[in-house]
Amino acid sequence: MAQTIFCRLRCPRCFTSFPAEIALSTGTKGRLSSDLCYRGEGTFVYPYLVVVCPGCGFTSYHQEFDYLAELPKYSPYHPVGRALKNFLQERHHLYPGSEKYRLAAEDAKRRGSSPLAVAHLHLKGSWCAREEGNREAERYHQEEALRHFRLALGEVEEGRDAAVIRYLVGELCRRLGRFEEAEEAFGSITLRDLPYWLHNALRRMQKLAAQHDSSPQELPRA
Ligand SMILES: [Zn+2]
């Protein structure tokens, strides 16, 4: 089951150390949505994969921060436990997942990260926004993911990775209501390059694009 842990991290930029709640895995026994969001049983973990430094605002995957220690398990009546809970709740409120991924993507762009890395940050941001019920933020992240996946296609060699990117380009276009572009992207996939587990999804999303249906979809368990 997907779980989060409480720990102390240190920022690689300003060396502030601070408590954080992070997730170490996406869990098991999950379901996959048509834009490849894997949702394991238990907590929706994507907001906990990225951390915002309270000292300087640096935002990135938690692996980029120094892991200092797991925090002791405080009782809810312990003053430190209460202060910690309040701090984390406030941070969670200030930086919902969709906002964390927006900041992380901005930072990645400034650092000159690859378009593919930026695209994946925006894609995860769109999953968080969907979970938050924030359609405006979801569209923003989908548009940015789409733009960066298209840029990435210019850098990735044809083969499995390129086929999956083309599938995501098609699916993001479908979700954004750009049905002709979706059909074009789906049509550009070389089927033998696409992983077998995505073949049914491709056929279904192609059909939905042709019917001008932009609704989110869950993929059947393989
Ligand atoms: Zn910092």
C-alpha cells in the first residue's frame, strides 16, 4: 500500500533543514488512467514526490534533497507532534500538488533540464490537479506537458520511448479537446514500437478521439 513517511530533509541550495512528508513509492494493486497516471491503493502519492524548501523555495523531487533522518512518531498530544502537524498541514495548504509541480517545472526549465523531464513534471502536475478537482490547473499542466513532449520527440530516437511519448501527445490532445491533433498523433505511432500493454488503450482512445469525447478514462487491468 502506498504510504508517506515523515522525515527531516536538507535543501541542497540554502542548506535549510526542515520536516517533510514524502512518499517513497507509488504503491501496488493500482489502476492506470489513460494518461498513464498509476494510482496505487492508499494515499494518492504524487504530491509527496516533490518538496518545496521553506528556506529558499527550491522545488524538486525529494531525492534531490539530503535525507537526514526519519522523524520519531510523536503522540498527537505531544507539543512537538502538534507543531509538526500544523507546519505540515500549512505547507500542504500553501503548496497543493499541482502548485508544487508548477514550481518544480519552472525550476527545471531554469536549470536547462531536458524537455522530457519537464514534460513528466507537468504530466504529474496534471494528475494532482485532477485529484484536487482544479480543471484550470489541469489544463495548464496538460498544455505544458503536451508542448514539452512534442519538443522531446525531436530529441528521442524512434523506438519504444518515442511511441509512448506519441501516445501521451495523442491522449493529452484528446483530453484538451484537440481531436484532429489527437488522431494525427495516434496515427503516427508505429505499433510494433508501442509496448503491448498499451495496444488496447491506443485503440480505445483513438475511437474516443474520433467521437470527439475528451473525458478522462481508466484503462482495464491487463
Ligand atoms: Zn532552500
